[in-house]
Amino acid sequence: MWIFLNNSFLSIVENRNNKNELLVRSRVKGDIENVFPNSEVFELENSDYKYRSYIKKNDVSNILKNLVENINYDNFKNSISSDQSERHNSYLNVWAELRKLQK
């Protein structure tokens, strides 16, 4: 699952060694901690997603539920902080590519 937030991009998959946990991954240092501040993040230098954390499924679910319940913007791209121009531009590129799927 890919999660695009205005302060984080996360890839979340099942921990293949523990079905009660998820492996939360990111390409940007600090993105996991922005969403899961109590997580223990480790780095794998040569992997697709350098930053990783194992987090209980229930904890991920509760935090994501809370984020959804507290959405307070009517335009996602405009909700990205102005000091995050690189993130904004990357998300805009993803938006443009996905728009091509709409026929």
C-alpha cells in the first residue's frame, strides 16, 4: 500500500516473518517518524526503500484512521507545506501520471 500524506510518503507491506506487524518503508529520512513518532526506524543502505520500521498492524490502523478523521483541507496538493517544494513536485508528477489512467 502506498500512502501519500502532505508530510510523508510511505509504502506499507506485511512483515513476512510476523503476520501481526507491518513493514512501513520510506525513501525520505523522517517520513516514518512524521506519522509514527514512537517507531524504531532502521536503514538499509542499498534497498529500494532505505528507511524502515516494523509496526504492529493495530497501531498503523489506529494512526491512519486518526489521520483520515482529521483531514482539514479541500485540495491535497495545496496542503503540502511551501518549504516542501521537492515533495510537492514529486507528488505532482505522480498525479500527472495517474491522471493518464482516467479515460
